[in-house]
Amino acid sequence: MNRTEPQTPSIAHFGTTAALALLLTASKIVLWRARSYAKYLEEQATNVWSDGTPLLDLSHEELHRCIIQKALQRGIDTVGTITQINDLHYTSSKEDLLHRKSANIYYQSSSSSEASNGRDVDENDCTSITKCEAIQVGGISNNKLPVLTLAPHFILKPLRLSHKTQLGARDGKNDKTKIYRGVRELAFYEYVLEAASWLALERLVSELKPLVNDNEHIRIGAYISLVRLLYRLGKPHHTMSHYNISHISVIPKSSQVVDELCLLAAYQIGDQYTLSVIKSCISSWYCFAKEQLDLMHMAEFIPPYSGLVDVKNPSQNTSVLSIQQPHLILRDITSSFIHPNIIDIKMGTQTYEPDAPKSKQLRETQKYPMQSEFGFRIVGMRVYDPATGNYRYWDKSFGTKLLTRRDCNCALKAFFQCGKGSEMKSTSLNVVSYVARELIKIKEWLEYNTTLAFYASSILIAYEGSICTDTASNPVLKIIDFTHVCRRIGGDPGYIKGVEHILSILSEITVELNTS
């Protein structure tokens, strides 16, 4: 019997085995590097845009300083040669306040100042208050700085730029919604200005939207641009601006190129972790770009902003660390009126951020339980009475007593002076119609907005209260108070609900005016 001799493995066989082992090892290394880079990008994507977070990254104090410094320079340019700021003295007599032409004293937001308690108001008599109970529309606290005027057309809103606001015992020391409040509002106005300077923002959003909705394939070129953009946006001290978009074509570092190639290889072989990260990154990139577009379109609905000024040193360069009394420079939207009627309406179904402590959520809800049903609350209003030459005032306590739709209807009719003679009714009808048209524009923008929620924000409405002037300007509506702006997928349905309810009440008032 012939015995079969064992065959010795050939050199070629050894070579094939070694090549396969090397290929397997290389693929594992590529996959490991791809996943490591994907994890890094996932972290950066969260920094770029994350649902439920404040608009301003609260952890980057260097970014805060950059924003403040930029706003200071903008404010210095605005102030120019103006060196005298007219302080509104709160020691003035009530009679003097009633005859003030300027309405700046009512511009201080209710969200940034605790209102004093006014006397009780009969909810069935919306015209019962004829006495000035407080200086600002919703009242003012003694421990708050006053709003100032900067001639001829600006108001100066005080800000707290200290790195943390004093926290009360009621909410403990972990109330994140109370820190950096002044910087958050300042950053909002800066971001709106910056978004307006993007030249191709709408095109960018339109190009990204199909990638967000595409669950199968992503164009390689768009993906590489995405990776480079996220790499730049992830820089710790980078401001998220149009600079990052316009410079994504810059040749990256060689190490980044290797990471990109590894990531693309993992994407091509269908690695699920890599695919999920790519999807997450594209979603964050799209939301960030859409957020900027939302801000750009919002510019027409907010008071024009002109920077930051230190009233102790208004016209000279000031370092961030040496600011003594920082004030936001905003256009006085009432400056064109002789006797402005003003109302401050706090909007939305909730007035606290989602991360607010339970104690604060309960306290805010108890202030006005109907806020969640109506979507708005009247913080305060003042109305000029041509017959007496004085103003009537309704403070914050009045608004919390409006418990039914009829109460709200009555309050708004009082603001629009719907109970006077035929001439006043004609004027009221014109004002109500104009305000309704402007509110529809705001509602359309809110429906377009899919990235931002405005907690504790208000709509300020002003119109000429005297019917004897021939040069009365159109009413003015502006969204104000941006201390608690947060990112939110789907926008702000609670704000929309409030606008819709106000529009419905204005429609009822219009019918009543036409049939009376």
C-alpha cells in the first residue's frame, strides 16, 4: 500500500495567509480609528446643536468674553460723541410721571425685574384703575436698576454680566436657568445680527434638508464638507458664525484627512455605529444652519439692537473685566409717539425653561394657572386718556385675575379704548386691524421656526393714544425678553397657541366694533 506523504505548505500559501491576516488587522485598525473619530464627531455634533439646550453654550466663558467685547465695541460706535445719558429718576412725583412724553420707563422687561404688587382690581371692571401704582408697565422692584434713555432714540436696559446670578434658597444652588442671564440675552441679539450677514444661508439649508431626510445614501462630497465643518465648529473657543461655513474648503491637516478616509471606509462597509454618527452629525449641522435662518427672519420682529455700553464709561474702550454698569442698547420703539399706549404680554404656555427646578416650575405655574390654557398673560399696560390728559395703569396683579376668555376680551378692549365715542371707535378699529395683521406675520414666522423656544418672552405693543395728532405713526409690535431662549426641535407651539388666542379675541373685538 502506498502511503500519502504529507504536503508541505507552499510559500504562496503562507503569503496568502499573511496577507489576509495583515488585511484583517488593517481593517480592524481602520474601523477602530473610524469609530474613535466618529465618537469625537458625535461629541462635537452635540456642541454644535443639541435639543433642549440654551442658545448660548454656558460652559465656554471665553466665548462669553468674546461676545461681550464685540458688543462693547458695537456700543462704543453707536454712542459716538454722546456722553450724557439721561437717567429716569424714580423719585419723580406721580403727577410728573403721568405727563412724561417718553415711554422708555415701560421698556424694562418683566422677566428681568420683579414687579411690585399693585392694589386689587375688579376683574369685571377693566377700566377701574386710574392711579399710577408702578412706574413700569408690570411694576418695578426696588432692587433693580432703572432703564435709561440715550437721546434721541435709544433705551438702555441694565444687564447682569457676572458669571453667576445670586441663587435663592427656594431653588437651591443648581438652577442652571439663572446663570449667565445677561450674557444669554446679549448673545441672542449678537447672533441675530450675525445671522443676517450670511449671504447663502437659505441655499445651505435647502442643500442640507434632503440629506437629513435621506436614510439610505449620503453624497461623499457633502459628507467631507460636513466633517470639516464639524471639526471647525468643535473648536473650544470658536464662535459659531458664518466664518465657519465659508471656510470649510480650507485644506485640513493630514491627520484629519486620514481620519476622514477611515470614516468613509467604515461608512462604505456599512458599520452601523459610523452610519448613526453620520446621521446625527448631519442632523446637528442642519439644525444649526436652520437656527441661523430662523434668527435671520426674526430680525424684523425684535427691537433694533446697537450693542452694549458701560454707563460709567460710555464712549471709551472698556475691557470686559472692568465693566461697572453694563446696559443693552435698544431702539426705543415708542419714540415716534406723543402719548404712547403700551401693553406687555408674556407669551407661551409655560414661562420656565425645561431644566428649571421643580420648585420654580410650580411657582411659575401658580402665578397664573391659565397661562397653559390661554398661551399668554397680560403683565401690565397703560392707556392715555385724552379727556383728562392722564394715563390709566394696569399692573401685574390685574393680569393674574383674568381667569376667563371674557376677562381677556375686556382687558384688550380697555387697552384699545373701545368704549369711547364714535371717533375713538373708528381709531380703535384701525389700530386693532393693524395689530392683528402684524400678529399674523409673527405667527407665520413662529410656524416657520423649527429650532427655538422663547420661554418667559413677551410681545410689546405700542400705539398713539391721542386722537388729536395728525402725524400718528402705525402701531408697533416687537418680541422682547430673550433671557431664556432654548433650542427645541419643532419650535415653540406654546407661543403659537398664545398668538392664535390673541388673534381670536381681536377678531371678536373687530366684530363688536363693526356692529356697535
